[in-house]
Amino acid sequence: MEAKLINKIQRVMGYGMTCPLHIVADDGKDYILKTRIKIFDTNDKPFTSSKELFAEIFSYFYLQALNVSCIPNFCLLEVNDETLKLAQKYENSSNERERQVYENLKVSKGLNLGVEFIPNASKSLSQINFTQEFKRLAIHYDARLMNTDRDKENPNILEDSNKKYWLIGFGLALDSLYLFEDLKSKTQMFCANEIYFDKCCFHHYLFNEVERKNIKHLRSKVDKLQLDNIIQSVCKITHLLETQSEEQGYLAQIITKREQSKRIFNAQNLHLQSDKILSTYQKR
């Protein structure tokens, strides 16, 4: 996928923990720019988090491979020195989100995600008009990707002027990013990655357990070679797990297993190997 350059910054979006930006790229189209995040650890030391960007890009690449029609078009956007010049007005802004945007851009040079802007779209807070098929697809995709960031107050579903619904917002996929820790977490008793073969990651999810209980299983899958290529590409873009081929393999295995499982939709079907494991994850 060829990267695009940023020609203009329109505004800082008023929602989203990553402080996304509405920009115009060199192809003349409007995009929502998703970047890395500059945050502080418990010792108040700054560091760059790329996990959210990884989760977003991986989710969009995966859904594109499934030919999903209810996600916006997307691209890779390059952040460079010119981008920082365009955003310099935010450096000393009185608005905290604008200052955060500038800090995020400084640690995001290179490739980032651009999600095509949908004009005249609004956040859909009502489930009344969702078709059963749209619900089915949303539940399946979120369950496979362990996307936890879709609830009644923040559905991350846009409705455009033609009454079409769009799924957005995958920055907290991969089990609220906990999966990054668990890919490396092994003990003599169990392989932590196996928990994710069947684990239901829904807690306060938009569609309740009754709606998910008898859902018709979605058979579409991404073949292994294509999935491996997606993971390798995202690792290269974000520089996460880039040299960790074993962890990349674990992630591919987890997604493949989840494509085949019906247990991932309901919390009572957690695939846990002992009460001790359950207790450990409940404390997290």
C-alpha cells in the first residue's frame, strides 16, 4: 500500500483517546489520521505507545482481506517534518487535546493510519435501525479481533447521509491491548495464548449476550499466508514485534482459532484451564 502525504490539517477531532486529526492528503481526499501516542508511565516518564496504532491497522487490514463493506476506505499516511510545521499552531495551545496532538505527531514520524473521512456522518447511538445482518457482522468482526471498545455510550458506529452504517474505532482491539503482554506470557502450567482461542472479550459490549447467543456463524476466513503477510506488514509499519517471529506466529494462530470458534461470543464460554488462571485474569 503506497503511503500518502499530508497537505493540510483541518482540525483536531473532539473524541478518541488517541486524539485523531482530520486532514487532507495529497490525493485531495479527507482522512482521519491515527498516530502513535506519547504518554507517561507510573514514574511520570514519557514513552511512546504504538499498540493502539498496531491494533487499528491490523484490524483494518484484516477486515479488508475479508472484503468487509461496512468499514471506511483507509490508507497509510506519512508524518514528517512538514506535518509538524502544519501542526505547530497546536504546540502551545490552551487546548489540552491540541497540545497532545502535537506531542503525538512528534513521536509518530513515518507511517500511520488514515481512515477516509465520511462527510455528514453522525455517531449512531440507537440500535433500532440496525439490521440483523449488520449486527451479525459487527459481533463477528469484533469477537475475532477482540475489540472491546464498542458500547452503548460509545458505539463507534457512524451513520452517513444515505443511512448506511460504518464500523470504526479499533484502537482497543486485541483485548484492550492486553494481548501484547500475553503473547509473551508463558508458565510451565499453561500457554497463555491458548486462552485466546475461545476467550470472550466482551464486557459492556453494545450487543448483549441474548443477541449474541444464537448468532449464525460467519464462515469467511483469511488464509494463513495472507494473515501472516498482514501481521508482518503491520509489525514493520509500527515497529512492534518486528523481530519477534514467534509472537507473530502466536497472533496468527489466535486469529485463526477464533475464526473457527463459536465460544468467542459469550462470556460463560471462557476457555480456561484452571480456576487459578481465571482468578489471575479477573484481577487484571
